[in-house]
Amino acid sequence: MGYEIDFLPVGEESKGGDAIAIRFGNLRGVRAEQTVMVIDGGYTDCGDALVEHIKKYYATDRIDIVVSTHTDQDHICGLKTVLETMHVSQLLMHLPWEHSAEMERARTSESWREKLNDPARRMLEAAMELEAIARERGVGVVEPFAGVGSKDGIFSVLGPSETYYEQLLTELVAQTAKSVAQLAYESAMRKLLEAGKKLVPETWLHETLRDDGTTTPTNNASVVSLLEADGRKMLLTGDAGIPALTRVLDGLEENGFSPGDLPFVQVPHHGSRNNVGPTMLDRLLGPPAEDIRRGIACVSAPKKNPDNRHPAKKVTNAFLRRGYPVYATQSASLQYSHDAPARSGNRPAQSLPFHPVVEDDGGA
């Protein structure tokens, strides 16, 4: 069975996002022998790029499954164009109002919506808009909780579970205006600190990445999914963080997964150091080892990365130590494929190097 996973570049300058096109099946056969998917759509202008890419390289205007991993603008906005332009059979997206009384009240009442904190309101409004477009276009909507997948079993959702999603919604809605302001203040302070951050050395044997990174409930609610074709497992992580990915790993290990079983993995959240840690990476990729190649990793990264956050050098070093060289979009598309038709003009990509110095985050 053939497959193609295409990471399209998202954003300009230092703003990135995710826009992924996927095709699997008999890629040299007719359209009926193939499944076409989109996972996230980047910003609004990325939707046009996805549509053009699928028409040009997959030779179709029909998409079987669209997945909205979560509602951040750098992931969801371009999906509106995809739904409005293409013939989409199914949309996988979470409906927060189905799992939170507060979200349901806010969905039907403007006054209740104004009482939500900004992150919760943005999640709700983005989900409402995308769902409305899908309903208007006659696209079936299914919530992507663990166990949902394609009929042939090649694509499957590993997380979040419905229970964990509801837990994250409770955390998100419970944030007071003060706590949201505090988070904004902490974010601003981090940026100030990063501007004057000192560099610290890393070697192959000395790693500064830590296990205490944290991310938002919205990011942890990201859909984490698996493609498994001809025994090859490919993990797509969205913006999921350590607790979300740890839950996914628990489920994988119960089904016989071993570290390093993945020939392909997406680096979470554009390579943020807050989304991965050494312990989790050892379970996912295997322990650090010299002169080993277990697979490859791909990161959706912006063209410019002045603060070395997306991706962080210590994160790409961590993947490389474990046998996964990292390839970054950075204004160019990346294709990972097997048994797929050749594309004229494609050139081998260059993986990111090992960095002997990385930014010191003070242990955070």
C-alpha cells in the first residue's frame, strides 16, 4: 500500500502552523482505490494552498476525511476554505458544547459567551463557525475521540479520550479573568527573558531538555492520530503536550508498542520545548544512542525562528539523539511517501543539524 504525507508551509516570518495533506491506498490506481485526508489547515491563506496541492498532486477535488486537531487559528482557519471549496465526506472535530454546560449556555446566549475567558470563547467561536460551514455543506461531523478512525483501520485517533477532553474543558472554562491575565503576563515575561537568554552547551551525552514543560488545555485537547500501512506506523501529534502524549503512549504500550516502532513522527507544537520531555521521548522513540537511525521526524516550523522556540534547538537535538533527524518546513513543503508516483522537481530535504549550544530556559 502506498501513502503520501505532505506538510505544507504555514505562515510568514516567525508565525507558523499546521497544514497536512495525506493520501493512501493504490496511488497508481483510480481515485476509488485511494483515501484522501487533510489534517489541519493553517491560517486562512493556507486553505487555498491545500486545495491547489490536492488538485495538482492527488488529482481530485474530493476529500474523504478532514481532521481539525484543535481550534487554534494556525490550525483551523484554512479548513474553512477546504470545506467551502472541496467535496468533503467527513469532518472530525470536537464540539465543546456537547461536553460542557458552560459552553452550551455560551453557544446559545451572547451574554453567557461574554462571561467566558478569552481562550474558552475563542475555542467555542472557532468550533461553532467550522461546524456551521460543515452542516451547510452537508458534511458529516464526527467527534475525534480515541478509537475513531477510517473504515479500513489505516487511520485511527489515539487521543484524547472523551473523559480527558472533558477534563481539559473543565480546566479551560474554570480559568478566571485573573488567571488568564496571569498567563498572559507570564507569557510576556518569558518573551522578555528569552530575548536576553544565555546559551548553554549540549553534547550527545548531555541533554538540557526537562520533563516539566506545560502547555495549554487547548493544546492538550489536540487530536493525536496514527496511520498504519503495511506495518509502518506514522504518528501525528498536533499541539499535544506531555500529559496528553503520555496518555496516548499508555494506550499504545497496552497494544504492544515498543520505543522506536515509528518510522515517522510529527514533532509536537512546532518543536516547542514545553510539549516534550526526555522521559516521554524515551518511551516514544527509544533512549539516546550514538550512530542510530530509527526513523525521521517532521516539524511544521515558521520561516524565521528568532527566539529558537519553533523549533527549539534542545528539542531537535533530543529527537536526533534518539535516532530521529528532524526535517522542518520553514517555507518549503515536505513529502514523506512510500510506493507513490514520483513528482518532478522534488529534491531531497536536509535535516536540521545537532546544535552544540541551546537556549537556557532556567529549568522550565
